[in-house]
Amino acid sequence: MTKTDINEELEYIEKIRKINEGKNLKYNIFTMGCQLNENDSEKICGMVEKMGYTKTENIAEADLVIYNTCCVRENAEEKLFGKLGEVKKQKEARGTIIAIGGCMMQEQHIVDKIKKSYKYDVIFGTHTLHKFPKDLYNAIMENKKITDILDIDGEIIEGLPIKRDDSIRASVTIMNGCNNFCTYCIVPYVRGRERSRNPEDILNEVKSLAQAGYKEITLLGQNVNSYMRVEREKGLCSSKIDSFAKLLRAVNNIEGIEKIRFVSPHPKDFTDDVIEAIRDCEKVSKFVHLPLQSGSTRVLKAMNRVYTKEQYLNLVEKMKEKIPNVKFSTDIIVGFPGETEEDFEDTLDVVKKVKFEQIFMFIYSRRVGTPADKMENQIPEEIKHKRFDRLKALYEEQIEENNKAYIETVQDILVEGYSKTNSDFLTGRTDSNKVVIFEGDSSLIGKVVPVKIVSEHLWYLRGEVL
Ligand code: SAH
Ligand code: SF4
Ligand code: F3S
């Protein structure tokens, strides 16, 4: 179900704007977690800027501080409590308004802890993002603390204002929630069940981005290649675009867009139509994120990933056959409960075989409420860290090897702007998401240019514009 009638909620933006008028108020936002959260933060910024706040990176001068939280691993939680501890004094000194939203607020024990030990004005969750203006208004007017969390799945909200971070690359969320319940993962509990946005709304958003000059689109969701599956099965999708493969083809037809990426797909949903759409659509990146999590069939089963080591490797082979020059990135968790040395070696074995271009490596983190947290055979921290270091060493060896293959090749690079670390150079990425820096002038920004790679430096490549 889609909710487009949010005028009542949005009226509060105008009400707050009137209160704020002439006050030159500033806001600061701190975003944790994945690209979905970053995209949500762009919507929060859109709402807040319409209320008359301007953004500041300096928290000390902020009148409104917003935390958009993540709870996928424990270190995210520790970070938030550190930040809330710091901002407490500022609130006492100058009445800074504190708003806390996002995934972590969907966890009751966290909300309880904040209420008990920290200062805040508004707490909102993943299903109540669009109600933030109303909640903030009530907090300001009534000078009381507002907690607005919904346990049931929020509707898909269309029509929120958005203030994007970039002017060339944009993210478009195509679905909310997750139905997979991998046993280690908190996401299905804090983001709710899988529900897809209408294809027409997605395509209209991409079209208006293209008109505004955006060149690269990343389609976002926790399981993008099951886009519209639930709706299809329930007979709720009236559009002809009722699958991820069809959506990719439709986005590919939008004029002005040069590159299309997507995260995250699940290996179990890589049906042939998706593989063929990647192959056929010239704008769709041939760099596929294929989350492995573990290379051991036994561990994969305990994780509820519903594929085996062999099925994963077969899928990689099939994609290599069907999609010329396809390359892969992945997510891997080390130290899942019960992971033996042999299981871990299976993970290393898959890494050696696939030679991923990019690996996001995580140490298993116990999450309250997930099945894996209750498993008895938890792995000692020391072993987890040792395995992590071994995986990292193998990965770095492979990056060097992979990077060498780029030297002397010519890559089409969408120029993103000047490098943040060295402003003498322009920067962009290869199709496989490797950062390339090269000399050139600002007229190239936003264009796709051929760049010859001349040297490699572990985390980036040096090139020359041809
Ligand atoms: N839906 C996406 C991303 C989920 S979160 C997917 O399935 O790929 C991003 C990554 O965080 C996951 O892929 C997983 O590798 C990691 N992760 C999730 N829960 C974790 C936990 N409890 N401990 C450590 N890493 C975790
Ligand atoms: Fe978590 Fe698994 Fe869903 Fe990804 S697919 S969000 S890892 S439950
Ligand atoms: Fe974190 Fe929520 Fe994303 S838990 S990884 S911000 S969906």
C-alpha cells in the first residue's frame, strides 16, 4: 500500500518554518548505517531545510541535532551512546533540540535506555519518518518529549521533500523491509516486511533526476532482486513492470542516465531474467554485489541463507558466462556461532576462487532478538579477530593482483568532481567501483570520459584522460 496523502503531516513543515522565520537556525545531522539510511537522511534534510534550518557540520553551533541510527552491529550502538553523552552538555547550555530516528529506535531496550539516561526531544522510527515534522512541532510547542514509534509496517510514503547530497549520483529506494530473516540479522525486525514502491513512482523519480542533470542512479533495497515479488504473489501489482528485471530494463530506457547500479541483491533471487537484464542493459553496471556471508554450506544453513557453497560458485560461473567482464563485490561475516576452522577455510576458498574486487568484511555481532544470538556455540572474540585479520590479508593480496589487471586499460569514468583527499585531481570510479584520480579541469565534471590507467595504489588507481 502506498500513502501519498501526507499533506497533513507536511503542513507542520510550514508551521515550523513560520516559527523559525528570521532566526537563522542551524541543524546538524549524523547518519549511521547503510545507503538506505543515507537516503532516509536526505529526506530528513529535505524536510528540515524547508522548515528554515540550514545545515552545519559544526555541531556546537547547531540548534537542532538529528541522529539517524543503525543497529546492524554493536559498534553502531556504542557510537550513538557516545554521541548522546557529548551533546547532553550542549543541550543544557543552549537548549539544542535533539531528535533521534532510524533503525535503532525500533528496538525497545534501546529506547528505554535513552529515556532513562540521555537527553532528547523527539524519538522516531523507520515507519514514522514522515511524521517527523509533526512530532518536532509538538515537541517545540508543548515543550515535551515525543516518542513516535510504530511496530507495524509503515506504508510506502511518496512525496516527501528531499535534499540530495550529490548532484551527479543519486540513490532511489525501490523497496522497504526484508523477509529473509537471516539468523544473525536485525534488519527484518527494525525495517519490517518487504514492500515495494510502485514502478511508476520509481520511474518518475528517476526521470526527474535525469532532468535535473543526474547521471548515475543506485537502486536501493535490502533484497532488490525480489522487487515486487510479494505483491506479484498476492496479485497486488497492476503494473506490467512486476519484477526487478523489468524495472532494470525500464530504468535503462530513461534518457540522460548514464549508469545504473543496485544494492543489495540476494543470491537466491538471481533468476535468469535478472542476469539477462544486466547483460542486455548497456547502462547497468557489470559490477554485481553478491553477498556471500560465509563459504561454508553448514554455516550458510545455520544462517538461513538458503544456498550452498556450490550453488553460490555455480551462480558466479553462470554470470561470468552470460555477462562479459562481470566483476563481483561481496559481504562476509566471520565468527558466526559454530564456525569451525574448516568452515572458515571454506570462506577463504570461495574468496580465492571468485577474486572479488571489493569485500565488506564484518565480525559477527550478537543482536538481541535474533536466533543466532541464542545459539550456544558463540565464537570467542580472539578467534573472530584472528580470522578477520586472515581474511583481510588475503583480500589485500587480491586487491593488488586485481588492480594490476587495470594498468594500461582504458576505463569510461563518470567524473564526480575534485578528489576530497587531493584537490589537484579529479575523481571518478570504474564500472567496478574502483576510485580513479586523474588531472583535468572542472568542465569534465558530470561527463563520462575515457581514462587510461597508469598506476595502482591499493585503494585507488591513477589515470590519464585520453
Ligand atoms: N540486505 C543486505 C544487507 C544487510 S546489512 C544483504 O543481505 O546483503 C549489511 C551486511 O551487514 C550484511 O550483508 C552482513 O554481512 C552484515 N551483517 C548483518 N548482520 C550482522 C551481524 N549481526 N554481525 C555482523 N555482520 C552483520
Ligand atoms: Fe539481513 Fe538477510 Fe535481510 Fe540482508 S537479506 S537484510 S542480511 S535478513
Ligand atoms: Fe543499519 Fe538499518 Fe541499514 S540497521 S544497515 S541502517 S537498514
